[in-house]
Amino acid sequence: MPTDLTAIDLATLNAVQGVIVAAQRNQCCQWEQQSIDAAADGRLSNALMLGNWAFAADLLAGVVSSEVSSLFGQALNARMNWSSTRSVGDQLLDALTLEVAATQEAPLVPC
């Protein structure tokens, strides 16, 4: 892990998280379908193995998502160097709002 967390690009980190988790969930769905097909064909040991792989892929997707979110929070904390009396949750929400706003093509206009 980099020691200078302020150098991590938060938008890239979010994109990486989305791609990795989506790929893991997609693989999970494929193995679940293959498990169902194997069970229907009577290949029960294959069905069990594929079901276990699907479970592991789903579990891994959750772990990856959690770890990347944690790294995002650490990088944001290092970048902001907060010393406010506001809660960390409120400060994270403000920072995430700024990140989302920065990705908008046009300014959001209230209705």
C-alpha cells in the first residue's frame, strides 16, 4: 500500500472498485447458472463445486468492495487532514458530495 495516501486519485479508486466488483458478481452469476445446469443434468458433484465457487466469488466481491471503500476513506482523510469538530461521517459525506459534483457535466439545478 502506498505510504502517501494523498497521491491516490479518488475517482480512479471508485472506478476500479466498480469494475472489480462487477466482474466478480458477473463470474458469480455464471457459476451459479452452471451449477443449476449441472444439477439438472445430474452432475451433482460438479453442481456442488460450482455452487461453492459462486459463493466464494460473491464473498470476495464483498471483501474487495469493503477494502477499497476503506482505502478510499483513508485517502480522503489524508487528503483533507481534518481537524474539525464535525463527525467523520459528515465530513466523508461532504467530500463524497464534492467528488460526485466534480464528475457532473453540467451543474445541478434545483427544480
